[in-house]
Amino acid sequence: NAGVTQTPKFRILKIGQSMTLQCAQDMNHNYMYWYRQDPGMGLKLIYYSVGAGITDKGEVPNGYNVSRSTTEDFPLRLELAAPSQTSVYFCASSDNSRSGNTIYFGEGSWLTVV
Amino acid sequence: AQSVTQLGSHVSVSEGALVLLRCNYSSSVPPYLFWYVQYPNQGLQLLLKYTTGATLVKGINGFEAEFKKSETSFHLTKPSAHMSDAAEYFCAVFFSGSARQLTFGSGTQLTVLP
């Protein structure tokens, strides 16, 4: 009963390094999302995807890239990491575009940029 | 602009007391409304949601929320707090035409005192 799986759970990056946060879901959901969570700020949408091959920017996309080559996977790429990208990252998915459907979250990836 | 406001970033209640967490939204059309709970170092878990129909919605762990269109509110309540309710709670709103994105409030940290 995996749901949404994120890796790694914790990571420390140096300024200027790059990395990819992996996200996979086994629920055959069309929609997938990446959020970041900063203290006292709630969750902000970075990117989302409505299906394989289709991605779009959310509220805070700068410094990130995504791809969606399969229904299951939605990796988030950080290029040239900056201290401002220190945050908790959540991947999520939902099964279609109906607004009443629930969004399911992964357990988060804690990223520190030093 | 459409927005979600959670009043009170920190709420403390005694064990056995009423829990009331406030959420207001700003929208010209009725949105879909959600409450999520986040326990330390975990992802977000759906507590309850309102889409259509009955305005009083019951969720897990004894929580409920009432959609009041006239007040543009969706406050979360629980008659008797338990120590295990200590967590962060997020109100989230889906606005029609928002490209299938949830907008989150900034969160309310609930502390339950013995």
C-alpha cells in the first residue's frame, strides 16, 4: 500500500550543486504536484502535471524543473541550489481533474542548502 | 484575488476542551474545501472535505467542519481534544478555474495541554 513515495527523505546540498527529488505513485493518478513548505507559509505549488508529457508552472517555479515521462513518476530537479531552496518538499497526486477528489501526499523530503 | 486565511497560527487547548480552528476564504464562486492534518515529520493527511451537499461535514478522528457560504468560512471543530490531536492543521481550497490546484492556508499549530 505504497501510495506516493518520495526519495530521499533528507539531503544536504552545497550552494551551486544540483539534485533530483524522486517521486513515484502507484495509484494510476493522472495529476501530480510538487509543493514546498516553509515555516508559517503553508504549502506553495512549484509545478504540477495533468498527465504524462504535460507539465505546468505553479506559484513558485523558479530554480526548479520537472518532467513527466510516465504516469507513475514525477521527478523534481534543482539546478544550482541556493539557500532559499532550503525547505520541505512534498510530492502529491490525485486521480483526475474533478475538484472534489482528494490529493494524496508523500511523506516529504527535507532539503538543506548550505 | 482568491485566498485562504487561517486565523491563529498557534492554538492551545486543554485536553477535553473544544477545539476550534478557523478558516476563511475569499472567492466569487463557491469553492471546494478541505482540512488536512500534518503530524511531525510526516506528510499531510486528509481530515475531511466539502464539495457539494450537506454543509456539515464529518471527518476522521472526531473532527467536523461546517461550510457557511454567507460567512465564507469552513471552521474545523472537535468537541473534546485529545493529546493525540496535537499537530499542524491546514485548510485548503480548490477554486474553480484554478488549473486544478489547491490553495493552502498558512497552517495552525494545535497544542493540547494536559
